[in-house]
Amino acid sequence: MKKATHKKTKAHNATLVLRTIYHRALLSRADIARATGLTRSTVSEFVGELIQAGLVRETGPVASAVGKPPINVELEPGSRQLISIDLGEDEFRGALVNLRGEVLHRHSLPLGDLKGPGALREVHRLVEGLLALVGAPLLGIGIGAPGPVDPRRGVIKLSVNRDWVNIGLKDILESRFKVPVHIANDCHVAAMAEGAYGGHGIDPSLVLIKAGEGVGSGIVLGGALHSGEGHSAGEIGHLCVDREGLPCSCGNRGCLETVAGLPALLRQARDLARRTPGTAFGKAAKAKGVSLAMLADFNARGDREARALAQEFGTQLGAAAASLACILNLRTIVFSGTPVLFGEPLLEAARAELQARVLPEQARETTLAFSMLGPDIVIRGASALVLRNELDLP
Ligand SMILES: [Zn+2]
């Protein structure tokens, strides 16, 4: 018993040293001892082991005013590589990334309407393509998948587009490729990416609301993903916002997705264009049809109709953010995906809706912002999932 506890403490301290080095640039062993509260000799022992494992490197003596110059250590980001995969709705995107979640190589496979075992073979092909490029020990494979996922068992419970039901992708890939595999819902891994690489500091707590074809969110508490008892925490896309609303793919009516998903956004734009045929927006829509790029472009130019759409979109997201802010009382709620294309007008509308729906104190404490991570957010999040599970980083 005592031995087990000692082993646990040792592992915890080793992680503490690695995390300290990961999060701060150029530290001496004395700096690490100060930051962690561990003794100098304990720190030296762990740093020695990390250097031995190749995860950390010494950067040579630096000029010091007095005494022996200290030798600094830093993370060796290229010492391990990870395969990150975004099983998107239209294509499977993969990348080889380093320990900082930086993309080294990419590979993607368009899917069309490939389903079932055929789509599964494409996952194998994607992994094989990336494995051929691996240039350092492989830490694992991380995967973000749309729809409900059980991350503990690594099972994709349902993927409507791919016609997958209860696919044990973790077991399938681990037995084939002999490396650890971690899988989670794509909104959940996007939230992990925001927590790890979004610039919110060590062990952040935040909610990320991701909108694209669908709408979902992920919750990170103290740096760790909160996936919920049934692994569907933050599944706001099918939260009813209008009982009398349009039918949704899930069988209910008026889900958030029916007003804030991309098909809904384009439908609203077409309706508005029909109602305002004499405006620049109406004319452009009639000539070329509506697209996301067209809406974003008109909104950026201050077009009245496009602005109204962006504001309505912001209002819907603000209402969703209000529910989350009220329940979780976290300081940071971040939007990613299509909302980012609509800039400040969307954010202002979302803030106004938040203020209208929660206590003034809660509204003041909640910051709404855009993610800066761009279209790689799920890829980077899948790497954060592996890092967290394998090395207790970032
Ligand atoms: Zn629904």
C-alpha cells in the first residue's frame, strides 16, 4: 500500500516537472524547484529522466552575472509525434503534429457519400498515409468525431453521415496499428484545443460553442474535458429553443440547430433575399444564390440585410451562451466555426442577448470571444486529447 502511494507521488511529481517545463520557456533546475516546491535533488532526478527519454533538452549555459552559469532546460517538441484526425462531415482530415500541437504534415480524404465499412477503410488509409511520414516515436492517435462518442471505451455511438452505429474505433485501430488511440466528440476536442492552445493559461476553465453544419459545445474545467455521465455534456444543438419551430433531424422541433446550423442560416438568407428583392443583397442572392462566403462578405461591408442575419445568429448564440453561463458560471465562452466569419456585429448581438438573460453580475463575469484557432481546431484538439491522456499535458 505504502509502495503504491510512493509510486503515485513519484509519478505525480514527474508530471509536475514536465508540465512546468512545458508551460514555461527556458528554466533552470533551480527555477523548476521554486515553481513546483520540490527539492533541487528531486527536480534534478526527474529532469535527468526526461532528458534520457528525449522529452526535454538542455540549452547550454547562459551568461550569468555571478557564479556558475545555470544550464536551462526546455521541452523538445519534436521528440514525439502524434496523429490527429478530424472525422468531418464531408471529409476525413488528418495531420502529423508535434508535442506543441503544431501541424507538421497534413493529409485529407474527401468522402462523398461513402458509408459503413467503406468509410472505415478510409480511416485506415488516412492513418497509414500519415504513419509513412512519422519521423519520431509516435505517442498515439487522437480522433474527433461528430455525434455521440464514448471516450472511455473509444466507441463512436452514432455517425449518421457514415451510417456507423456503436463502432469500437479505438479497439479497431489499436489492434491494427499498435499505438494508443483516444477518441472524443469533435466539439469536445475543439474545446480541449481552445483550452490547450487558445492562450487561456494553465488549467483553464471555459466553454467552446462550435457552429457549422450543426451546433455543439464542449466544456473544459481546470484544463480537463467535462464530457458528462453519458458523454454528451454541452450537446446544445438539440436543445429546443422554439417548441413551435421547424422539425429537426433528431425528431423534435425547434432545436438550436434549426435556427443556428449552416443550413438554417442559408435558408434564412434566401428568405430575406426574397422579401427584399430590390436591395443589393436581394439582387446578389438572385443572381448568384446565397453562400456562407457571400453572407460574410456582405456583412463585412456593412450591408443592412446581411447585418440583420449576423445579428440574429448572434442573438441565438447569445441565448445558448446565457444558459451555459448561468449553469457553469465560467468566465470564458468562446465561439468557433461559422460565427467567426461574422465578426463584431455577431459578438455584440450575442453579448446583448447574454445580458438580457442572466443576472447582471453573471453577465459582467462572462467574456464572449472568438476562437483564434481556425479550421484546424478539431485536429489540434485531437492532439491535446492524446497529450492529456498519455503525458498529462498540456
Ligand atoms: Zn434536434
